[in-house]
Amino acid sequence: MIVEELKKRKLPDLFCIEGKQITTKDEWENKGRPYWKSVIQNEEYGKILPLVQPEISTKINSVNFAGKATWEEVSFKFCYNNKQHTVPTNLIYPKNAENVPFFIYINFRSDIPDRYLPVEEIIDNGFGVFSVCHNDISTDNGDFTNGLAGLFQDGDRKEKDCGKIMYWSYMASRMMDYLQTLPYVDKNRIGVSGHSRLGKTALLTAAFDERFAFSCPNNSGCSGVAISRGCCDKGEKVSDICRTFPYWFSPSYQKYANEVEKLPFDQHCLMALVAPRIVIVGGAEQDVWADNDSQFLSCVAASKAWNLYGKDGFISPDRLPVCGDKFTDGDVGFFLRAGTHYHSREDWNTYMSAIKSKL
Ligand code: GTR
């Protein structure tokens, strides 16, 4: 049945690279992966920005979560094109712990804790968390003169220049650079998460930056996990997102707004770039806008990339998902919880237990 569902979507073949079929892990790494990375940059999120090393400064916050954690406020000062911008972040980790697994979390607010970021639960599960507010990187609107966008583009946006999602993702990779320098961090267990537009960001980040061992895109939907072709009637379409949020993407994405079948990729190609690492996808039953069937089918279609590594990828029954499903046995996971569009503690618990069982 799922095979039939997928056929209806008429997806581009993940393994057909410029007319040639690839069949091995080496071909995937040498041809497939670079090809999809380039197509997805050029046609959707925009070209990756040049690497600028920020100047880092840190300050301890006296709040310590009942003495269980250390909270450091870390500032990243970027200087480029004779301009500078500082991004504040929050680094919180269990006291006296070693080999700490970490979430980099891109949030809508900088509050600690926050309704989407239950810091104490995360610490109690043995994880550290390094969070940033997306607006502090560059504002969530069409203004490309502020924050990091001000440094790199200064309002002048060309066809393949990146949109805000790529900026937010860029910062997540700079936070990853910093985690690499800290002795108590387990460098093999650093992941990234975010909700909704920031779930799209979390998926993109792990897809392009192979240092991320896992990604947990929460309710990411259209132009995130969900495949775009054949989106359900009530789901968000590329035409909707291009009209409402053109600045999340490169200008080049606009040309597909009403011709989704002409996209030279679909979102399963982005998912596949995470292989052979871990991706756990969270959906919510009432979040129809995020089109959960299309998120689920993306997991099925991307799974083939894990198979090249001799891994199962996505393990699920041969049917579309229903509320309460939790398929987290493979390296690609998917769950559909009850309720609305939200990054809930329930989501966090599912992500953390799935990650702990695998890494
Ligand atoms: C919606 C948007 C979605 C989703 C969400 C969010 O309005 O259409 O793609 O990303 O916003 O980020 O909260």
C-alpha cells in the first residue's frame, strides 16, 4: 500500500543522478550527496555562506537548576565586510558530567527555560542544550540588512542567495564549532532540533553539516520534512509558503510556487542527506497544515539512502500513520502524537529516549 501511495507522488528518483543510476554507498557519497546538496542550495534555501570565525566570550549565569547544571551565556561576535554583529546564546549542561550528549536548539525566543525548551527535563535526561533565538541571528522577516544577513548581504539579495532558514542553520553550525572545543562534550553525540520553521532549519542543518549525529525536526511540514508533490488539500503547499514566507528561501525557490512538479528534487532528497546518521521526525495529529502523511512518506522514500549503508533506515508498517504511532526502531524515526502544532515535553521525551537507545 505504501508503495502505491509513493507512486502517486511521482517523486524524483533519489538514486538517478544526472541520468545515471547509483547503487553503492561510495557512489552516493561521491556523486549523489554532493549533487543533491548543490541542487537544494541553488533551488530552495540558497547558497551556503562563507565561514567566518566569531570571537567568543562567555559569562556564567548564577541560575543553576537546583545545583544540577551550569548555565553559560555565550556571545558570538562576527566581523565581516567592515561590520559586526553579536549573537547571544545559552549553553546549559549537567554539572560535573563527562561525555555529555548535546542538543543545539534553535528557538523562537531566548528565554531559559522556555515553553518549547524544558531545560530541566533535558538536563535530568543527561543531555546538555545550547540554544539560540532565531531573531538574534537575523530577524524572521524580509529585512536582509540586520544581523548576519546585514553582514553578508546587506539587503542586496540575488537569485541564489540564501534565505533566513540558511542563516539560522549557519549559526547552528557555528555553535557546533564551539562545542567541538569543549572538553566535557561528547563530539559523537551532538544533534539539532527546532520546531516548525526552525524544524525545517534543524533538518537542513544536519543534512549539510555531517558533524551532527542526529536531527529532530519537530512539526516541520512544508519545505521541511514533508514531500511537496501531492500535498494533501488542507496542507501547506509550496505556493502558500512562497507567497507568505518568501524570505525563508532563496529567490530561486519562487519559480516552483505554482509548478511543484518541476522541482528538480523533493524533500526526501534533503532527508536522505542525513544518512547514515539519525533523524527522528515529530508530527502532531491536529497539525494538518504540516501534512503528516507527506512527512511520513518522506521518511519512507529517504530510507533507501540508509539501506546503502546496510542499515534499515525507516522501520514502519505498510500503512499511513495514525495518532499514537511511534516508529523509532530504525535510524529514521517518525511519531505522531495527539494535539496541536507545538514543541511539547512529550516530543522532547520521545526524541531523547530514541536518541539514548541508539547512541
Ligand atoms: C506556518 C508556516 C509553516 C510553519 C509555521 C511555523 O505559518 O506556514 O510552514 O513553519 O508557520 O514556523 O510556526
